[in-house]
Amino acid sequence: MKKTSKLHYGWILCFASCLMLTGGAGIIINSANQFLKPVTEAFGVSRGQFSFYISCISITSMIVSPFIGKIFTKFPPKRVTIFGGLLMVLCWLGLSVANNIYLFYVLGLLIGTGSSLTGMVCVSILMNNWFVERKGTAMGIALTGTGIGSMIFNPVASKLIVECGYQAAYRWLGLICILALLPYMLLFRYQPSEIGASPLGAENQSREKESKKEAPLVITGLTRAEAMKRPEFYGICFIAFALSGACQGLYQHMTAYFTDIGYEQVRAASFIGIVGFTLAVGKIGAGWLTDKIGLQKCYILLVGLSTLGIVLLNFSTVGAIAILSSFLFEFAMAAPFVLAPLLTTFAFGAKDFADIYGTVTIFTFLGPILMPTLSGMIYDQFGSYFFAFVVCGVIEAASLVIGVAILKSGGYEKLQAANQV
């Protein structure tokens, strides 16, 4: 009798994670730029001051993220995740009644706390727990939710702001976010052992090793303390900073930039929708390409394309170039959250992934802390984003060089082989 195949629970979690990020980060992080002009005009503040609200989200995310692995060992991960999701959404709704920029800063700090407990870092850990085979594909699919959300909700947010005002837009988007979080919270399982399952591909690897008369599969790797003694660790930290900083440093200002150079609000939002589409494609593509052509080739392709996209933003007065630059630029947003965790596993193994990657994410969030505010300050000083484009392009190019050097070093497998000699 032929055994019927059953969908592995890891894939169910993968798609639930994608939906959660669509309505979570896709709205709360990636659609925040639609509110830049309405809020600055309502409160009479500069773009740099509003951008600091985005930085506040990243500040607490940077502080909390390195401890997520430890938090999940001390408290039930599902309860932590539910708490984080509720905190994130309730504070987003609070923005609709905030009457000054300082309340935005306080709520931003709380949104960042909630987002870090239930968002992309948590999803990366989940995918690492649930997949041995096809890990890159699963991580790409799960994390693509941020791009789908950006593609859908930037135009929606723009339309709501025009029709109903920015305060009502915050409330409607918050309701959508709650609905997107529900399946993730209900289906959440931190480890396969919680339901008597194994990570996808673990049994195949164990059987393969047994057929070769090798020991069963054992997860190996460096500890965080060991990883921090190696130069690759600091290279990955810079890459996380550079890629996230470059993308968020410009992304949060892109709607304002496009309207500055002559496009209508809704037309500008459509360009951001293209950016979101590319983010979705980039994250799926990054995971799939990594599985198919290898991490090194995929890294060079994505980071190279995103750098080209930043260069082309300077020529976006031409509609076709605006579309092309938006399409290419968004590969930068896909890269840190797909390629950085894969680089971490490549360099240090999977044994202490949660703690090592949690530390790397300090720099993933440090970029969005500094760069959006810096871009706003550059605009306030010069009346143009040109020098912001230059800064972001340079650090992207540097991350490309450093990433290739790390990948050519051979990673943890080469280090392990050297230690066994």
C-alpha cells in the first residue's frame, strides 16, 4: 500500500509566518514612510525628527534581539510571541491618537520591543529549528511577507491617508495587522519535538550517515563566545549594518523623495508597491537561489543589483528609471534578513545559531537607527537626498566586497576540517 505524503508542519509554520510578516512588518515597518509628510505637516516638525521615530523602533529591536534565544529558554516561546504581537499592534493603534512627536518616539520604542519578540528574528530562528533541508527556501518564503505587505499596504496606506486622514489610516491598518497575526499565534510551535516531529530533512541525513556507517546527525558549530573571536563575525555584523542601513536609510524617505521630484502621492506610493513586490521576490529568490546556485553567487547577484538600484534612484525623474530603480533597490531589503542568517550558519555552524544571529541583529537594527535619521538630516541641510544616496551606495559596495571575502574563506566546514587534521 502506497504511503500518502503529508505536509510537513514546518511548511505550515512557514506560511503562517509569511502571513504574520505581511500584516506585521509589512504594515508597521515598511508602510511607515507613507506617514512622513502628513505627520510632519500636522506637528510642524522636520523630516529628520519624524525619521527618529523609525529609529526608535530599531533601537529597542537592537537591544532585545540578542536576547531572544535566552528569553525563549526562560519563558514559553508562544506566550512571548503573543505578548510581542499584541504590544506591537496596540502601540501602532496608539499612533492614531498621539498628539505630538514625542509620543511617537515612546510608542516607537514599544513597537520595536513587540516587533523583535514576534517578527523577523523569531521567524529566522523558527525556520532554523524546523528545517535541515530546504532551509534557504523556507526562510525566503517566510520572510517574503514583509515585501508582500509593503507591496499591498503602501498604496492602501496612501489611499487611506488621502481619503480618511492619517489617523484613520493608522486604525484601519492596525485592524488588518491583528487579523494577520492570529494564524501565526495559534499555530506557533517553537520546536518540532513539541508535536513529536523532526526538522524537515533530519531523518534523510541521519539515514545517509547510517548507510555510510557514520554517527547519526549531530548539530555542530561554534558558540557565540568562540564566534566573536573570529574576524568573520565582525564582517557579518558590518554586512548586516550596511545592507539594512542602506535600505532603510532611503526606503523611509522614498515616498517623500518621489513627490519632491514631481510625482503625485498615489503615483509615488505605486513605486513603493514595486519596491514591495521586489522585496517579496527577492526574499523568495534569495532562499531558492541559495539552495540552487550556492550562497556566494546569490550574495553577489542580490547585493550587486541593490547597489545598482541606489545609483539609478538619482535619475528617477524619468518614469521608466524610477520603476527600474525601485525594482532593483529592494534587493537591499531582502538581503540582510535572508542572506545574513545564512551567512551566520555558513561561518559558524547551526549549534548556537539563535545566540550568534541574535547578536548579529544588533547591527541589523543599528543601520535603521542611524541611517533614516541621517538621510533626513542630509535633506534638511541640503534640500536634496543626493548625498544620502552616495553614503548608502558606498556602504553597500563595501558589504559586497566583505561578503565575498567571507564566503571564499570556506566557513565553518573548512574550520571544522582543519581542526580534525
